[in-house]
Amino acid sequence: MRTQVAIIGAGPSGLLLSQLLYRAGIDCVVLEHRSPDYVLSRIRAGVLEQGLTGMLEEAGVADRMHREGLPHDGFTIAVGETRLRIDLKDLTGGKTVMVYGQTEVTKDLMDAHASRDAKIIYQADDVIPHDFDGNSPKVTYLKDGQRHEILCDFICGCDGYHGISRKSVPEGALTEYEKVYPFGWLGILSYAKPVDHELIYANHDTGFALASMRSHTLSRYYIQVPTGTDVNAWSDEMIWDELKIRLGAEAAERMETGPSIEKSIAPLRSYVAEPLRFGRLMLAGDAGHIVPPTGAKGLNLAASDIHYLSGALIEHYAEKSDAGIDHYSQRALARIWKAERFSWWMTTLLHQFPELGAFNARIQQADMDYLASSRAAQVSLAENYVGLPY
Ligand code: FAD
Ligand code: DHB
């Protein structure tokens, strides 16, 4: 088989890229090693920046998001007894975020692909990118026990942190930057009315908590747990009790509880690989970088990579210019590092780090006091949270 662009991974990065390229008349094939149901079963991000919602519009997959998504004008930070509302709309001159789950974004993209009979090969095993240092790259894979080959012009590695694309880069060509946090987030999804109409990020003596949602009847909550925690050690009841402590008495009184329909632990890590382009292989999304989830940047950052990458590929085919491809890594990384900084900062502000000692705890308190007392600090938080410009 021959195509113009072979995309490895059918998560949000791969599907958004494929949809944008299709609309520009560029042929592509997506290879995914899981099944569609498995991809949809992964509960992940929930807050979309306007940059991403704009791209979903551009891709022609935004109708359901506009019908069912929840625009949010602000959120609350709760530290001890202090409650600070961050009025995103006021602080940014009118910008907001959209609460709409990654699962729904992925489903809308899958539906758009299905309606045009797009080439997505699910359950493709042993996917390998080859010869991307020359002009004739190819991808091989196993399907139903048979090996297949796709000849292409470019390979886009959209296969997440554990994918094969980054691992295929020759040793020494990649510089990696990493920070691993000594805790993870235990998340639950439950058919319970959200405790507030906006999100609450809390830093309590016993750890971080986040009250989020997917709809007016479906709540998503997270609590900080030490690395190595067994998810089965936390019953639903224990999680609800801990949420009530960490989110404070007022929220506890209002909190509706119920059985969890999903429960999992995500480790927290900051990671960047540089560069993001190796000849005719480009990395995008989690394949190239990871942020801790505190600033809700992971999915949004994947989308900004796809903005630069789709633009570069469209420029290559439509204008016969490789300027966008040559600059892809540099442009994407400039925005990635700012999101890395912001996610690290929000993580540092809102989690318990007992191992860092009393000095750090005081700095954390001073950071929160400064935020509460300074509009300039709040503007900085708000402009990063709604998303820096592309
Ligand atoms: P992915 O979503 O990882 O998609 C990659 C795809 O490639 C997958 O479908 C995978 O099956 C496929 N693949 C992998 N290897 C291969 C291979 N060898 N061959 C073919 N296909 C392959 N972000 C937030 O903002 N908020 C959150 O609350 C949040 N929670 C998260 C929880 C977890 C457990 C994880 C892992 C991430 C979370 N994130 C969160 C981050 C956010 O979900 C990611 O940034 C986003 O999914 C990135 O999209 P992606 O398409 O780049 O990668
Ligand atoms: C959600 C996840 C986040 O990381 C975040 O900062 C806000 C919301 C969520 O899953 O709803």
C-alpha cells in the first residue's frame, strides 16, 4: 500500500491530524495497535482550551461538543480554608475553557473517520517505522498474522509515551528531560451531581484533590496518592471520605456520592524529548512529551503540536515548501516548554511534598498568598490555563 502520510497511533493526536489532512486533500493511513473500544475506554483529560475547540471546528467535528460540552468561565483554588476563584473570563479579556471529555473528542473523531470510510487499521501489531532518514520511508505491521508494508512520504508518531516511534529514533539523536513526582492521581468517575458548577483544585494537609466533571450528572474526582499505591487498597467509600476532607466542609456538605464506574491511578511526570523531527519522522503529543495533569495541559498540548504539524504538511503539499516541516520541532517545543513550566508550577503549588521540608512548605504558602493578593499573578495563571496562543 502507498499513502502520503502514515500516522502511528489513533489517540486524539493521530485522529485529529488524520482528519485535518483529509480535509486538505492529503491521503493518510492510521495504524493503531488497540481496538476502538479499548481506545475509548481510557478515561483521561476533561478540559479543552479554545485553541483545541477551534481545531475541532476546523476539523468539522465540533457539533456535539458545542451541544453537550460545558463552557467554564472560571475555577476555584482551595488551600486550607482559603477559597480563591480564578475568573478566567475577566482575567483574560473574555477567554474560557470547555469541559468535554477526551473520550468524547476521540469518539467524535472516530465517527467522522467512520462516516468517510477512512483508512484506520486497528489491532495492528509490531508496527515499525523504517528509513525515515531518507526520502522513501515506510511502515511495516502485522495484521491477522500477515506482515504488511505502507510506503509513504512522511511518518507521524502519534503513539503516546509508550509508543514505538520515539523508540525507533537512533541512539544519541534524542535528548530527554524528565522529572518524576513521588505521587500519582487516583481518579474516579461516578454518576453523581458535581459538587460545584466549576472545578475545585484543593491543596489540603493530607494532599491534593480535584473536583471535576463530565456533565451535570457525571462527576470526575482525583486525589493525590503516593507512588506505588494499589488502586484496590482504596474502596469507593474511602475515596469519598478523603475527598470530603480535602475539599473542605462546605463542599463535603454538598457532595453527592455514588458507586465508581471507573477507578485508576495515573503517575505524575514531566518529560520532553528533543528534537521532535528526525528526517521524515515527526513526533507529536504524548509521544514527544508528558506533563503532570494539574494544569489540564496534556491533551491541549497534543492539539497544538497537531496545529503546527498539520500546517507544515499542508504547506509541503499545497505550496511545495518545507519551511513548516523544517521549523516544526522548534515551533512546537517553544510552546511545549511553556506548558511544561506551567504544569510543573501548578503541581508544585497544589500538592503535598513532605520530603522537601519546612522551607518548601513556607514557599508554597507564600506562592498561594501572592496569588490571592495579586491580580497580575492571577492574570498569569489564567492566561496559561486558557492556553497560550499558537
Ligand atoms: P495517546 O492518547 O496516548 O494515544 C496514543 C495512541 O497510540 C493510543 O491509542 C495507543 O494505543 C497507540 N499506540 C501506542 N503504541 C503504539 C504502537 N506501537 N503501534 C500503534 N499504535 C500505538 N491530560 C489531561 O490534560 N488531564 C488528565 O486528567 C489526564 N489524565 C491522564 C491519565 C493517563 C493515565 C494518561 C496516560 C494521560 C492523561 N492525560 C491527561 C494526558 C492526555 O490524556 C494525553 O496528553 C493525551 O491522551 C495525548 O494524546 P496522544 O494522542 O498524543 O496520545
Ligand atoms: C481534569 C483533569 C485535569 O488534569 C484537570 O486539570 C482538570 C480536569 C478532568 O479529568 O476532568
